[in-house]
Amino acid sequence: MTGQDFGEDLYDAVILGAGPAGLNAAVVLGGARRRVLLLDGGPPRNARATAAHGVFTRDCTPPGDLKRLGLEDLEPYDVTVRATPAREIRCEGDLFAVRCDQAWVRARRLLFATGVRDVLPRIPGLRERWGRLVHHCPYCDGWPNREARLAVLGSHQEGHHLALSVRAWSDHVTLLTDGPDELTDKQRRDLDRVGIPVVTTSIRRMSGQDTLRVHLQDGRTLEHDALFLNPTQVQGSRLPALIGCELNEKSRVLVNENGMTSVRGVWAAGDMTGAQQYVVNAAATGMLAAVSLNTTLIHENVRRAGAAFHKSPDEAGGVGEA
């Protein structure tokens, strides 16, 4: 690929993903007078949820409304929003080339906020109720289901832990293991002591609109008001790995405390890094990454002008350094 393949645009930063992490990073960088391209890859991961909880000043706001408000916050700034994901990324010296559909743009820095994708159990009827009757986070959906008839889907250590946690919102909790429970005797005693029955019968399907009906292979049907589970998750985008970002054993992008990845000039924020999966936490990591990214641009521009930041004689090592 040659230079003529690029568009004319050069951005200080391209942000990939317009969830809470990406949107907050865009606000911070826009407010720092940076020229930013925000690539909106589509609906947020929690788009099917009726409301987001635990969000300061916006508790119980539908996720779609949060995103709309976040995009509106960008209007005063030099932030361009495109409703397309990045298709390809290449390193071009000190710059990055990013292909959006058929157009190429260049950027001095990249910030990934592409999130993760939930891989749900292959139980017929479960996916259709995801975000409505089936949830993954009691801090997000526990309050609307307080004292309701709740089920937890899981086995071994994970099911045991989630069932005991969900019980903080309701005394009516049942653990569904969809087959052999893989629990230890001690874990079974734990659940029995707090009144959580364990159902090991395999699940045939799920149905229901306002109430979740769990149809078991033995012909029984259980009724619950909601169900919680911990789904398997994979990266929302293959691009971080393709450009060389190091991943951990759970396929999360490794970052330092400032959101820097193992690739120079590339940051990552939000769920994709293994950060705790709450809206406000994703937004916070987006801000931290954006501040770090912008600090490197400040230092780079100062050096290009022939100046430099200097430590005071009594300043501890590392303080004030980019």
C-alpha cells in the first residue's frame, strides 16, 4: 500500500467503538483540542437491556438513551463520528492507517474500545430472552428483580459463587446446572444452608414473555421471574490481536494502569481489557486511557518544538513523566 491510497485526513486519534469507554475517551480528547475520529461499530453490548443501573445521575436510563446522550456531548468538539467499524489497520511508520469501508484515514494514535461479545449457552429460547428475562449482572438487574423468583444457570465454582451472590437480592434463588453440577460436597452444603435448591436435570428449552419458563428434559416446567448467568466472552474485534496487541489467557487485551497496550501508540479501554464490566467503570477506563494518550501527544509536540519537560531537583523518580 502506498501513500496515495490514504485519504487526506490525519487524526490525532482514532477511537474504535462507541460504548461508554469509547464515548468518554472521545469527550476527553475532544476537550483536549484533539482531532478525533470515532468509529461507531453498532449497538452497545447491553442494547437489549431495558435500563442501565448504577450510573451516576442516569440510573435506570435505557442503554440506547445513554449512547444518544453521549454522542450529543461530542457536538462542541472536533470529533467526527462514523457509523462504521474499522475493517483493517496497518502501521505506517509512526502513524496508523485505518480502513473504514473503502476509505483509509491516518492517525497518530489508536484507542480500542471494541468491547467483548457474549457467547450464550445453546439452550433454545435463551437468546431471545437475553437482556429481558435473562441477565448476567445482578448489580445491573438485581434491583428490578428484588425478592423475585430467581434462577442462576451454572455449575461448579462459578455457579456456586453466582448463586450465593444473587441471593443478596432475593431469598428465592434456584441453581440450575443443566446436567451434572460438578459441585463439591462443601459447596452443596453451602447452598443448602442458605436455602438454594440445586436442579441438575438438563434443560430442554426456555419460553415465556413476562415469566421465564424453563422446560426440563424430564417433563417438568419451572417458572422464574428472571435468570442470571456468567456467559463465555470473546473479543468484540479481531483487530487488536491482528496488529500485535498481547492478550492474556482469557483473551483480554493486556494494558498497563494507563490503558497502554503492548503496541506502541495503541491504547485499549473497557470490557475488552478485563476491567470490571460496569457502565461507569468502562467510562472511567476510557478517560484514563484518553488522558494517557493525550499526554504522549503533548510530550511529542513539545519535543518537536525543541523543548522538553524537566523534573524538579527534589521530584521523585517517575513523577510527572509521560
